Amino acid sequence: MILDPVLDLFRGKAVTIPPLDGAFRPNTLLDDAPAFTELSEPDNLLISSDRLLASSGNAIHSIAEGAAPSVVETFPSSVTALALSPAGELTVGLESGKLVIAGKEVSLPAGIRCITALAYADDGMLWLANGSAEHAPSQWAADLMKKGASGSLWKQDAAGGGFRKVADEIAFPYGLHPMGRDVLVSESWRHQLVRFDGANGNRSTVLTHLPGYPARLSPSADGGAWLALFAPRNRLIEFVLQETHYRQDMLEQVPPAYWIAPALASSRSFLEPLQCGGIRTMGIHKPWSPSRSYGLVVRLDRQLQPQFSLHSRANGTRHGICSAAERDGRLFIASRGGDCVLSVATGGF
């Protein structure tokens, strides 16, 4: 109703979040999964010919079963996005806003400063997600708390040339999945997946009301996709997002690690919020309690509808899932909060 914003001043506004039900029914599959390798805050996974690559800090590691990760390449700043061209060229986005393709820095338009995802279409077109016009990738929590929607989508034709802006005013685009000439984008702060027309930038919502903040997308073997959700939604955070003056004071006076905001890991400090009896009782962390961090990977079918999911619940340790990649019947999952890469057989679901 057109009067709702006015009436809300008197009647209040309900804070609701989608339930974890149906395809999102909680389980412990991520906590039960074996660690493929231990790695500090693995972020972006990439299948490159016969090896698995993972970014961690300012380095890219090659990961093999039964062996310690080996450094492939290092950069002046943290790696924030990875992609592999059809020709096998490694493409790397950096925290500094720079883009490196096959070891060479590429000139970018002035509007790109927060590279959160990269993806090549089958014809060699390169898609780039610019998460925010105001913040660097590592400052994602500040962008959310300021209710940012300054992200943008860019593309570079297969023939080369400069990047062209396809769409803007996106609330932190964090994942890309090319679909012919179009691309599917995970819009984190609006908890949805949006399909953008590659020709004119027209957008259509594909999946909305997600129970968490969507991160990167990757193809599955049967034509669907894997979607990582890096943190859960909860009522307290949704309430804080409605309280403008409280958020402003929190941003100015409280260290970022202790904001009432989503996190990649939690329960590491007694100064963190959300530690009362509703969370932990007699030293036991309730698995169904509200949490600032969580682990969640969702399997999408060819129509991009959720089929099932893998969880690390509130009392688990494999939180902060930002990326997943499938190869030869195995799904590799990067847990930034759990400092490990997991391996799960895809035929066991």
C-alpha cells in the first residue's frame, strides 16, 4: 500500500527473514565433510586444467590431495577474484582495484575499484562485478551497514578493447554465472539472484528472498549452478539496518569486528555481539540459535531453482563460504571462517 511507510511510523514494522526450510533445510554436511586441505581464509576457488587453485590473502595456491598447498603466484595486494579464459589465461582481480590477465596489468575505467567476481563466457567475453563505488572488497561490512547500492556490472568483448558498463545501482554484486549472452549476478545486499541482458543491461529477478547473503556462483556438471552464501540473515541485523542513527553511531564508535553485522566467523572473542543465553547455554552453543556467521552452499538446477543445500550450523566451524567448484564428481568448498577447503562427493546427496 502507498500509505505503508506512513503507517509504519505508528504501528511499527515487522522484521522477518525467510526460514531455513525446503531445499534450505539445515544439516551438518559441511562440518561432517573431510578437509581437503588446511589454508588460511581461502576465498576464491578455480578449476584450472588438472589442478585446483585457491586464493588466500595476496597469493594463489595450487591444491592437491595429500599435499600441502603450494604458492603459484603472489601479488602486491589481496586477491579478490579469479577466472580462467577459454584460452587458459589466468585472470586476477586485486584488493587495490587492479586487474591482471596472464601476468599483465589491464587498464580499467575509473569507475572500477572493487572487483568481487570475474567470469568468462564461452565465446571469451569477460564479465566483471564491481561490488561498490565507495568501498574496497575487504570493507564489505561497511558497505552493507551503509546500505550501499553503488555496485556495477561490466564486460569486455572477446575481441578485446575496453570494459563497458552494462548496469549499475547493484547492491554489492558478488558472483557471476554467464548464460549465453546474458549473465546471472548474485546481489548480496538484496538477497537475490538477478539475470542481466548482455545487450542492454535489462534485469530480471530469478531467485529472491534468500536466507543469507549470496556470494559467488559456479557451474555444476549437469547444467545448473552452485551458489555460496557467505553469511546468514538474522532479525537483529535486519533490525539494525532499519535504525539509521544507531548504525551511524556504531560505525563511528565501535571497531568493525564487533559491529552487529554479518561475519565470516564468530565466537572468537567475548567482545562479539550475540552471546547471551539465546545463543549459548551452560557452555553449549545452540545449533539453531541466531548467528552472525554460518556455512551454506546451495545446488541450483537448470532453471536456477534450489534443490538442496549443505550447511555448517551456528555451532559449526566451517563458516564463511565464499566459493565452490565442481570437478570429476567432487565439490570443493572454500571456508574462509574455517580456514580450510572441503571436498564432498556430489553423488551422495
